[in-house]
Amino acid sequence: YNVVAAGDSVVHRQAVESLLWE
């Protein structure tokens, strides 16, 4: 389990959701 990778996944997901909901 990589904490840094998990953090990147959260940031990426939020960025994608923000594009989808734009």
C-alpha cells in the first residue's frame, strides 16, 4: 500500500469529477 499513490489517486479522481461536473 502506497500512501503517496493513494493521495495522487484522490487528487486525480477529484480533478476528473470536477471536469465531468463542469
